Amino acid sequence: MQMAQEELAGDVLKVTLDGALDIAGSAVIDMPFAVIAGARRKLLLDFTRVDFLASIGVRVLVKTAQTIARRGGTVVILNPSENARKVLASTGLDTIVTLTDNEVDALAALA
């Protein structure tokens, strides 16, 4: 798992993930996501290149989304694959984060 961060207008942090959110991938993002969740209120997660989402990855996402939500913030997931959408829906994560297929809608959800 690789992770890149980019500051966008409106105090939005875009995090682009590349690889599998499995045990190894979750270990890579767990600490950085904890730091982000404690410091940011607008998080855009680009899932365009996430090719696998395991339950341990969902756990990291839930912790991050809940922490940001408690601080009055929002998490948006951009371009999740069909399989990732199914996992997010079956775990209920799609009820606490917004899923979008384009960056314009993602940024509008974070405005």
C-alpha cells in the first residue's frame, strides 16, 4: 500500500491510496490515518487504485471516519471499485462516509 497526501482548496486533505487494504496495507495507513483524523475535518480518500478491501482495512476506515465525525468533519471516498462498494455497504460504512464517482461531487460533499 502506498499513500500520497495533497492539500486542496477549502482545507480539504486528499489522500490517494494505491494497493490492497489488507493486513499489510492497513498496517501502513493505520498510524498516519490516526494522525489525520485527529487534525483534519475534511478528508477525501481516493480509492481509484485500491484493488482489495479486507475487514482490517474497513476497521481503519471506521476509526478514521468516526473520529473525524465526532469533530464535526466529513470523510468522502472517491472512485471505490464495485467490490469495495459492496464491502462498504455490507459493513454499513457507507452510512458514515459519502461515496462518489467524481472529484467534483466529492469536493461538493466536503464544502
